[in-house]
Amino acid sequence: MDGTDEDRQWHWQEPGTAWRGVGVYHVTLTVPSREAVLGTLVIPRNDPSLATVERTPLGNAVVDELYVMCRHYPDIRILQFCLMPDHLHAVIQVTRVMATSIRSVIRGYWQGVKKHGHAYTLSIAPVLNSGTTAEGRYPFPVFTERPFIRPLSRRGQLSTMIRYVQMNPQRLATKRLMPGFFRVQRDIVVNGRSYDGVGNVALLHAGSYMPVHVRRTMVEAAEHGDNKALRDYMNGCVLAARGGSVMVSPFISADEKRVMNVLLKERWPFIVLADNGFRNYYKPTDILFDACAAGRVLILSPWPYDAGKRHISRADCVALNTMAEEISACLTGKE
């Protein structure tokens, strides 16, 4: 794969060593059927912070293969991993340039895991085909999809990913204990426009709303030493939230994110407009998860999920800011 256009985009690696050089990668292996064949989630005393996953024999085999991989490739370190009932997350580090690519290494890991999956499939085939547990059903192939590999390069991305992996059991437990706020809800119509949403839909009945949209003129003035307009606007957004208004915004710019961080810290409700829809098994981002569980956030997207989307476009920004203003104007005073 070396030398392709796709490889060359990973510019933080040494020239000529794409996918073979020093780097950190997030690897996800998923059971395509999403059946809990790798482990069972246990939530002691219904406390998500105590949640753990008890591994099945197949789950143990999947983890063991990680260490087999490291023995075969001593330049690889496992920084963090978490086995979930239907998938595995691992953060691995390549410490030196290797003769083979990380893709080939992970492909070898996948082949080893597939052997265990095949043995598991054969072991349950007589039970499934007998009809005693799943009448008329044939055994499913456990690992038909290759693991997903994502390089981690941006500042702060590694620590964020390690925390994400560590928190997986707690987040799944939270979703199971409070499923209403994490279920993807379709066709939420506001002002004639249909959205998909995750979170507390009751926030659409608050009665008072205000968009958060920091204008370019405010930012440019602040860059030239006059930050009064920007400061007053951001303060006004926070004061409106304290006064009972629900803030509505895609929260794209750094200053808009600063407003959102204050809302999170002070526990005020708000609505986020997202530039991508929601895949199955969607979980809110780390910064929004707890607020969503507490019913203080609603995430809306006017567009379906696009697995290939990586960056928000200027047209998306303009559209989402317009929608935030529409939602605020339409819903304010209706209750």
C-alpha cells in the first residue's frame, strides 16, 4: 500500500514510511451482527461507574491475540484496550519503523481472531440448528469485517482516545440505565424541517431560546485589540442561559465552544446542531455525554449519517447557523 495517495495524506510519518513509521493508532474490531458474544456487561448496584465486562472464552481469545501480535512484532506496544460485549477497542503504538505496515500487522491479528470466531461458529451450530435456542437460524460468521484502523496525530487526540476507551463500559451502562436520552429519534420536525436527534427532546418545549453565533466582525475586532463586542456578546449568551433561555448553536468556532463549556460547567440546557447524522449505536462525544445522560442536551442533525465525512464545510456552517436562528425564532414564546 506504500506510495498511494491515501498513504501520503498521513504526512506526520516519515517520508517513505507511510503506515510503517512511528505512530499511534486506534483499532476497533466489531462483531458485525452486534451480538454480545465477547462478554457480558455487569453493572453492580446499578452504578455505571462500577461497570465491567465479564469476558466469554471467545472474548478472552480476542484479547490474547493482541498479545500474540505484540510478541510477533516487538516494536508494537498496547497503550490501552477495552473489550466490550460486541467489539474491541485498542490503542497501539509503533515505536520504530517496521519492515511491514501496521495494516499488514492488524490484518494478521484479524486472521488469528477469525480462526477463533470460526471455531466458535462451529461450536454453536448444532445448538442453533436444533432450534432449541434460535429456531430456524443458522450460525453467523463472527468476524467478517476487517478491523478499523485510525491514526492519531493531532495534539490531545491520544489522551482523548485513551479516556474514550477506558470509559466504554461506563458509557454503555449509562445508556442501558437511561435509554431514552441515547436512542436516536427520527423525524423531529421544527419549523417544517425534519431532524434526527439524540438527547432530551423535551428541550424543544422550554419556551425561550437564543442562538449562539459569534460573528466574524467581532473576532476580527478582538484580534485588533477591541474585544468589547465579542466579550459583551459571549457574556450575554451566558446571562440569557442563566435567565432560562435554551442556547441553540452548532458551536463551531472556538469562542462558541467557550460559551458551550460555560453552559456545561454551570449545567444549563442547550441544543447542538450537528453537521453529520447518527449511525446505529451512536454515543455523544466525551464532552457532551454526561450532560446528555442528565437530560441537559439535545443534539439535532438535519442530514443523514455519512461515514465518509471528516470535516465540516463552510456551507454546512452557514446552514447550521441559519437553522439555529430559525429554531430559536420559531420556538420562542410557543409554550
